[in-house]
Amino acid sequence: MGNAAFLTNLGIAFFAALLAALIIGAVQSAVWPRFHRHLSQLSPRQYGRAIFGYASVPFVVSLALFVSCAAVPTSAGFNSMPTHCHYEMMVTSCRPHEPMLLTRLAVLGFLAVLALLTMPIVLIFVHRMRLHGRVIRDLETWSRYDPELGAWVVKSRTISAFCVGIVRRRIFVSEGLLASIVPEQARIVLDHERAHARRADALSLFALQVLTLPFFPSARRGLADEFLIAVEYECDRYAASQCGDRLAVAEALITLGRLRQQKRSCEPETASLSVFSVLGQSLERRISWLVQSPLPMRESGAVLVERLVCYAVIVSFIVAEPVHHGLEQVLMLAFN
């Protein structure tokens, strides 16, 4: 009876978590334009922090709701396993949750749900890793490694510099770009791309894409675009810290923007590829951030998002049992 009750609880908890993620994602997608306008009031350095916090709300709340409905450690002050008789609900009312010990079936049930949720994500991640590996091998065939630059030089007259790869990251720069800029600007470009490689921005972008699955497509694209702008700005800051001159980085970006208008760029363009280029994502806004005086760190927006996540987790624990019992009644009326 306990095992059967656990499986029923697990199904209800999974249904509640999925429903919560979809509802919260829809609400946040509708609120995204207003939140986007508020982002312009933040310091540029707060962009990535605020965007990740905003995108993680559906996942964090649904996870907290699932755990609180299915199994919560007794040390946290909650029940270790919500269990009660689901087969006598037609005769008696649903009793409060009572603790029970984890059984082998319970552990297997959790592992099955975990595999069900994570297997598609793992498969997509492995597919992207293999795709990136194949692209890197192809690019290395048409390139030569320059130890002085610490990058692969592509045999092309186009204007291009980018970092590609998830785990095995490589920096590529075209011969056309190196011939079109002065050595000081080339070092700035390479420092920018090294920052992408060190930060593992491809992994961060993939995590953001997973977190925003409950969002509407327009909101997902908006969040990804703003995240990429934040990433590029952080890499611009790293390049400025290496050369010690923010204006030199801004001047290099202006030069790159002019060259991009004159010649075609050759970054690989595939939806499944995570390619980070110094030429991409709003050169104008990044230049304005670099040339203006450093802004005061306005953390109100980012802190507000982080507090929202914490409050949502607390509320999810509080409403777990009422939601669980309410869904039981709804499912009983739907299937009986």
C-alpha cells in the first residue's frame, strides 16, 4: 500500500511541478517586455546575473514544489515522505501527510523520473558536443596554429574571429582580419576571445536554453539575446583589463564594425552551434558602455530577481500539501 501510495504521490508531484513550470513560464513570458525595459536601468555588469535569475524561476519553483510534494528530508522540518491511503479517498477524506522510510521502489521511482527529465537534455548536449567537435576538426583542417597568437589562423581573407566549442574550446581568427588591423587591436581581439574560452560561455548559454524551455519563443529569444550582449560586454571588460585602456577596446570595436560592413564575416552559422565572436551582438551598445564613465553598481534589479526566486521557493514549500490534495481531488473527479 505504501509503495502504491508513493507512486501516486510521485505522479501528482511531477504533474504539479510541470504545471507550475508552464504557468510561471507563461506569466514571465508576458512580463518579459516590462522586465526588458527595466534591464536598461541596470549596470551592464548586472545583465547576466539578472537574466539568469529571471530564467531560473520556473525551474527552481517547480523543483521545490516537486520535492516538497514527493519527498523532503525530515531534518528540514518537513515530512520525509508524503503518504496516505489513496484508495480509500472515496470513503474517507484525505489525511495529512505522514512520514515513512524510503524503500527500494521509492528510490527507483525517483531515479526513473530523474532519467525521464534529464535524458533528453543529456542527449542534446552530447549531440552538440559531437557537432562542435566535427566543426572544430574541419576548421583545423583549413587553419594553422600560431603559438605566438595562441589561436588558429584560418586561411581566409574574410573578417572573422570567434571562439567555438563546449568542452574543447578553440579560438580562430582569419588572415584577412589580422591583415586589416594593427597588432595592438589584434591582441585586444584575441584577449576578448580568450575570455569566452575561459568563461565557458557555451555551457552557460546551453544552461540558459534549458532553463527557458517553459517560456514562449519570443521571450526565449529575447533572454538569449540579452544574455549574449552581457557575455560580450564582460569579454570586452576582460580585454580592457588586459590592455589597461577601455577606449582602446572601444576603438578596436569601431574598427571591426567598419570592416564588417566592408567585408563578409565567415563565422560558422548553425542553430546548434555556440559561436562567440567579437563582431557579434550589438557593437553599438557595447561601445557606448565602454566609452562612458563606469556606472554605479545598481543591484536593485538583480537583487529583486534573486529575492523573487527565494520567496517563490518558500511559497512552493508552504503550498505543497494544499496543491497536492487539490490535484488529487481534481484528478479523482476527472477520471471517476
